[in-house]
Amino acid sequence: MPLRLERQEHVSGLRLAAAPLLALVFTLIVGAVMFVALGHDPVRAFTIYFVEPLLDPWTLQELVVKASPLLIIGIGLAFCYRANRWNIGAEGQYVAGAVVGSWLALATNGTEAGPWVLPAMLVLGALGGALWGLIPAFLRARFGSSEILTSLMLVYVAQLGLDYLVRGPWKDPAGFNFPQSVTFDPVATVPLLMEEGRMHGGILIALIVVAVATFVLGRTLIGYSIELGGSAPRAAAFAGFDERRVTYGVFAVSGALAGLAGIIEVAGPIGNLQPSISPGYGFTAIIAAMLGRLHPVGILVASLVLALTYIGGEAAQISMRLPFDVTRVFQGTLLIAILAADVLIRYRIRRVEGTSHA
């Protein structure tokens, strides 16, 4: 008999809250099977991945540093996903923001520019990401194109553009032919919060983004229009909310936050432009947004969990000689598990009786 998914009218809030925990448990089970298949002790592997990084003060700082871009990008994606607009191209918007913001750092390099450079770079980075995010929004609003495909394809355009710049016009002439720009001046770098370690001021910006997004999504008419447009488009139209305006708005916010994360990362921990300025933050942030239930505080917790997989994966590479792809398997399994849990909670499976035709 054929099966059909039927949406449930009433979904328990407790079940929705438990879904991420169930997804985590399922991911750990899959991970244990994977480690056994690779010939490793799963208990030792999980200890290296998830326990040892929490026992080292320096690693704890790295955990916060790696969670910061995931948090900022994930909150931007939450704006899109709440409105039922599927931005899959945050990685490209991250790169676009880093490139546009870095232009000012390179233009003022070696000059007597003042402390205005860094704030201007942050603004330019957010603007660059927003403009890159508005491209799939325009294509959807004007031509009905799938924003999933267009935003994803633009990722590769942005990455190839960055690669061209650091190997060509923006390459450091004194960099021994390495594909990278000059190191940014102190006025163009994000200041450190502590003398030892890599914790920087971008972390404070990430916390401000959490507070502002929580207020906007939960307490303002803008947040209500986004939520209503995503859950009940017809009701939103009757209420006078313009679908195109919502599309442009959420993509602009999502792109701006991704671009902001990009310029913070380049002007902070990295310090210059390189061909690879992200280990996949834009894609991993999708998991953070989903795991955090599209709520800024939930995304904060999810970002820390995913940052832990990055750090644990690096440690497992050294001590257990595991490929870093294991970390990607963890992250991908977690995304599949949280999506599957959502479907099983929000829908029920029913058998459809077949009909006979004479």
C-alpha cells in the first residue's frame, strides 16, 4: 500500500525540544559504528572528539573562536528559513563580505589611516554579503528561480573570484609567490580580548547579534511578518505583508551577517586574504540553524557543539590519524538526523488505500 505524510495539527513543544537531542544521540550511534568499521575504539575516539577539548583552557578559547562565525551566519540563515526562503549560499556571501571588506584594508595598507578603518571594513563586509545574497532573492522574486540552486552556485563564483584576486591583483609581491594578500595593518585587524590566545572582539559582535536577533524575531512586527510569511503565506498576504519585500529583506539580512562573519574572520584570526578562508562555515551554519531550532539562543548552543567537532576532528587527525572527512560525516549525519526528526514529529505516516478502476 502507498504511504502518505499527513501534517499534524498539534505538535507537542516537548517533542520539538527533544528532537535535537534525539538527533545528537543518533549521530553518536552512527559515529560509533563508523569508528568500529575504521578499526578504532569508539570510546577513545569520542573522548578525543568531545571530552579532551573541554579540559584545555587554550582549546576552550579556540572553541569560542570557531563558534563565532557559525553563530553569526546561522542567525542570518534563521531569518531566511523562518520565512521559508532557503538560502544555501551563505558560504559565498561569507567570501563576498570578506573580499569587499578587505578591499579597504588593502587600499589603506601602509598609510597613516586611523582607527576608522576597521569599522568601515565591517560595514563594507556586511554590505558585500548583503549584495551577494540579494542576487538569488532577485532571481526568485523576478523570475521564480529556485533560490536553493542559485545561492548554491554563487558560492563557487565567489570562491573562484577570491582565488583569482589572491593569485593575481591582490597577491603580496613580497610573499614568496604564495597566493595571499599582504598582512593587514593593526588598524585593520580585530583586536584581541586577551593577550594569550586568539579570542577577539568579533566574539562580542556575535553576542550582540544574538541579542538583537532575539528581540527582532520575537518582539517586533518584522519578526512576525517573517514568521507568518513562512508558516502561512496566504494569511500573510491578507494581512498586507508583501512577499517580495520579505524575500529581499531576509536574504539581505542573511547575506549581511554572513559577510560580517567573513570580514571578522579575515581581519581577526587569519589576518589577510587567502584562497581558503573558511573550512565550510557557511554550510556548517545550516546545521547550526536547524539544530538550534532557528532561535538565536539555540543557534548559540548548536554553534558551540559544532565548533567542538572541528576541534575534536583536528585532534583526532593528530592522535588517531583519522581523516578530517570524519568530522564532515558527523556534521552531515547530524543534519540528516535533525531533518528526519522534524518530519517524524510534525507529520504522521498513513497508508493510502488503493482504488480499483473498472
